[in-house]
Amino acid sequence: MELQELRKRIDSIDDQLLELLSERMTYVKQVGELKRSQQTIIYRPEREKQILDRLDRQNKGLLSRNAIDAIFLEIFAVARNLELPERIAYLGPEGSFTHQAAESRFGGMSEYLVLPTIHSIFESVETERARFGVVPIENNQEGVVGETVDLLREKELHIAAELLLPIHFAFVSQSDSLSQIRRIYSKDIAFRQCSKFLREYFEDQNIELIPVESTSKAAKLAFQEPDSAAICSHIAARLYAVPVLFDNINDSDQNRTRFLIISKNFQNQKSHSDKTTLIANLPNTHRPGVLFDFLKDFYDRGINLTKIESRPLRQGSSFRYWFLVEFEGHYEDVPVKEILDKHGNNLKVLGSYVRIS
């Protein structure tokens, strides 16, 4: 088949896709009107997961699961904005990995509020300046984000969803040759996580590694200075239109950051794969066996704990702690309800949501 004929067939399929997408959006609009009349929530992560799982099961073509997710998550984002436009707050600056995480779930057409601190994200959601907030909670190389964990306890907000973002760094520059580069900008953590690449390509060169406050700032400087380069996110490279010379330069291909989507009033319906996060303020933690007895309640009911993180209570002069606890299951599950009833006001459920990690 000739190239021109192949292109004509692709154009024909594109026309059909556009027509089908337009038809889908007419039903989406009707769903939005129905939800508004019933005052129900537009964003339903468990419903989106059901659709993606169904499409993956029936997929017999060349698209991978990741490709299906990328395409349909963008369709979902466009649909949500048609149903009810919602503002999303994320930790800036533009081009950060949190920005990339937010766009991966809410798409490129959503209205975003770029804020400078994690605390400001929580404040914007609490005061309803934003419907959702996207915040990092942990990285599998660097550990937990303490500020996020502490604010989950302090604020009356809920976890609507989690998302997992592979952290891949790109090496970008306007220079045509590596020999022209005199400075490399990035964050300290990025230099550490890309040390093998730097040794392999620049060990014998007199290159200055300059730490800056964000990889977005690094990309901007690499755009402005022709003899410089940056280690940054893909979205930062795209934002400042800096050519990518090398992709995925990070030492480990297992680097992942977990993000939470927070909201003021949000409850997920049960799915077949849920996770619950709660705060445990256990009394008399100085008494031997208090934490053991609490964790044994999960063991006795066959509930799989996935995370427990201790944080200082910051009251008085003694060393006392509260705990962030995560486990598989939904807070409406009978075994979970038994634990919640037993410990009463000592527990605060932050949310049950579709389990990704």
C-alpha cells in the first residue's frame, strides 16, 4: 500500500475518532447535569479505574496499558472539565514533578493554581480556592515528605486518590556539543540521583555544577544561557522549549514518587482494590505493648498493613508520637469498621481510595 493511501486511511480513522469523541462528550454533559442536580461528585477515581481495567482486558491491538492510560486519562480530564470545571492546586513552580503528576491525572486543559509551598496547597483546598490539591508524600529513594504527613493530621481534609510517578531526569541544553557546555544547573537531589551520568560524560571536563531551587529554574537558565545545560523533568524541558540531549539519565530506573490528591469533602465508593490511610493517636504510648496491640488488631482480621510512619506529637517535654497508618481495604469493610469502632476517637480516617502503589 502506498504512503498516500495509508495517510488517507489514517485521516479517515481520525475523522471517526473525532465524531465518536464528540458523541461521548454529549453523554458526559448529560451525566454532569445529572450529577449537579443530585449534588454528587464529578471526580470518581474508582470509576476511571474500572474503565481502564476493562479496556485493558479487551485490548487486542498494539497499545500498551500505559498508552491506554495516557490517552484515556486525558479524555477523562477533558470530560470532567466539560461536566464541571475545577481548579487544581499543585506545588510549583511550573515544570516541577508535581506539575507533571497533576497533569498526568487532570490533563492539560484543567485550570491550575501554582503555589510555592505544601502548606499553601493545603490552605487553598481548605478554603476552597481549589477543589483538589496535588502534594508529594514519599519518594522510594529519599523517604517520606514530613510536611505533607504532618499537615494531613492538622487539617480537616481527605485523600481522594494517590498516584505514582516514575522520576526520570532529562539532560537539556541549547548547545550542539557537550564540549561547549560550561555549567550545569539543577537541584542538589538531581545531581545526586544522576551522578553516574555526570561522571561518565563530564568527569574529564571542567564543568561547574550549580544548584538552584528547582529543576524548572534549571531549565529556564539552560534556555537563556547557550553554554549551559540543565538536569530537569520532561515537562520543564517542554515548558521552556530546551532540546533534550539525553533522556532518563537517572542512576536508578526504579525512582518513584508517590503523590496524594487531597480534597475538602470527598468519599470514594468501594472498588476491588482499595487502600485506606488513617491517623492513630494512641493513648499511653509509653506503656509496653500499646502499639503491638493496635497492630495486632489488623493481623487478627487479615488486613495487610502497607505503611506505618511515626511522627513527634510535639506536646510537652516527653518523646511521644502519633502514627500514619496505611492498609489494604476500604473503611466500610466489616473488619476495618470493627477496628474503627474499637479505637473510636483515637483514629482519624483520611480516606479510602483506589490502590496504585
